Amino acid sequence: MPNLTLTDGREITIDLSVITVREYRALFDKKQKQEDEDATLAKACGLTAEDILDMSQPDFRRLAAAFFKTAREPLADPNSVSESTTE
């Protein structure tokens, strides 16, 4: 189930399980290079860093908001390995 759909129709599913704690924490490090931040975001969204750079500013803002919303509530992520699939 996608987290959002870009204006070009691409459906994006954010998968936090593909990034490390180190990569996530580095997003908040003011010394991190922009290209590294783009690479981490792209990795979690199934995109390339070039995809990030080429998208419209409104799509980027929506993508970033969806990423951080998912990161704030990781156990609500349907892709989370921690979420139970049995009742």
C-alpha cells in the first residue's frame, strides 16, 4: 500500500527497514552532505537520488513529510517487520 502518489502517478511506499539507524540519525546532522541525505531518503522510498533531485518541489515536500511521518510512527508502518501479521 503506497504512502503517497506523486503528481506523475508514481506510487511511493516508504520502507524504513532498508535504512540503518546510522543513516536515519545522520539526517539530523547539520554536517551531513545534501547528496547523502538525498541518498538516504531515496533509498527508503525506492527511488534514486536523481529521482529526488528531478521531482517538483511540491512533490519533494510531500515525500519528505510522508517519510518523517512514517519515521515518527515506525510500528504503524505496514512494511515494518515488527508488526504482527496474526491475530
